[in-house]
Amino acid sequence: MIKQKYIDLLRVTPGKTIQLKDYDTGWAQTNGLKALGKDKIKEQANEILEKNLADLTQVQQLLYADDRYSLLIVFQAMDAAGKDGTIKHVMSGVNPQGCQVYSFKKPTAEELDHNFLWRFMKNLPERGRIGIFNRSYYEDVLVVKVHPELLTNLPDGKKDKTFWKNRYEDINAFERHLERNGTVILKFFLNVSKKTQKKRFMERLDRPEKNWKFSAADLAERAHWNDYMEVYEEAINATSTEWAPWYIIPADHKWATRALVADIITSTLRELDLKFPQVSEAQLQLLAQAREELGNE
């Protein structure tokens, strides 16, 4: 497992103001890790990932059987940061019946006619399940903040100088409500560098089998890189809470990203007081009867 001191470097302390430029997007988060060297760290990361994948398979079964908690995992990132690949690899051993993934796109006309949280509320995981939001309600304080022309269907009086502050408060209250009702929330910002994003965009253009992943809109949004870094900082600072913490995950090396995300998810589930349901005396008698009947066939 990854040492807690390294995880603590990535967890945004509630009330603390962070700047994304202070977070390394690479694999060497400390001098100690750098001294070990990339090859050694990568080898250890892959071992940790495999161990966590095996553990996650078991703890998911326990989460499902316990049926008191649900887990909501939120992924946010710039394009080409590796959200899809991280979800695919980290959840590869999970029973599909106990996990659901939602990739939220541009809202429909119906969704725009409801409050901004409505379409996400409909897709929250039920007790015993893991729900993954590939992009989330945070888009409404990120993309919409960079492109305010997308903010439609609201009375003019609601778009005052307190608008964004109020939205952060709405998100915090929403997540607090979920936590109070048994939903554990983990939020990951996959922190990719502009240089690595360019490299991955070029790969999508150069490799025919990846052409389909490239969108001209991705390039258009890249032009707003600094604006996005600013709104991400504001959102993370305003909404990293004890009940719904943000983790800033280095995303320039996919093996490091996946190992860190898997470790945080698995460790969080292990810390819950999960247990298999207790079988009553009456149920034990029925089991004994069933065993006898089957044995006598």
C-alpha cells in the first residue's frame, strides 16, 4: 500500500487555499521518491495497483452485502488527462452488477429546465454500489464559468456577484446531504500538464486507431488553459471538505495515476465498518434444513 504521508500530499485540506502550480504532475512527488528512481517507483506502483485491484474485488462484495453505504467517485480533469483509462483499469476487477459509470455530456433541453444538480441526482449510486461520475456537477462551476454564455434559463436577478459562491455552497450542501445518508464521496482531479496534453493530442492525431478520440472542441478548450486552471483552483478550494475531499492526482504518467486512485479507493472502503449481515437463529435453522434436504436427494 502507498504510505499515508504520500496520500496526504495529494489530499486538499479543507480551508486551505491551494494553487495547482504547486502540485507536480509527474511521478516524483518528493525527493525521497526521486532518489529511488523512475523504474523502481513504476515497478512498485504496478505491484500496488495489482494488489489493490484484488482487494477492491473483495471489499466491493462486502460493500454490496453490507448494504448500508454507497461510494460516489467523481473524476474531473482537462481533456486527455486519462479519466477513461483510469476508470477502466482501476475498476477492471469489480463486479459490473455493483458498479455503474456515467459520462456526462452537454445537458439536454430537459436537463437545462431543471436545477443544475437534477441530472446527477438521478444517477447517484444506491446503497451497496459504487457510482462513478466521469465529469460531474462540477462542470457547472468549471466549463460554465469559463463560458458564461452557457448559463441560460435563469432569471437575470440570479446572476449577481454572489452567483458562483452560492453554487459552491449548493454543492457542499448536496454532498453533505449525501454523506449524512451513507454515501462516501471521493473526488479526483487528474492533474495533467499542458505539455503532456499536447503529446497525447498529437498521438490521437498520428495514430489512426485513436483519431476518433480527437475533437476539434478539445483544441478549442486548450486555448482556455489558464482560465481552466483558475476555475479549478477556485472550485477545489471552495469544495474540499472533510466529508467530500478532493485529491489532486498527478496525471502525466498513467501508471502513477492508476496506482494512486486505486489505493485511495480501496483504503477508503477498508476503513468503513463493513460486515456481512448476521444470520438469525431462524435463518440458521432453515439453512440446516436446506442442507439436509439437499443431502438426502
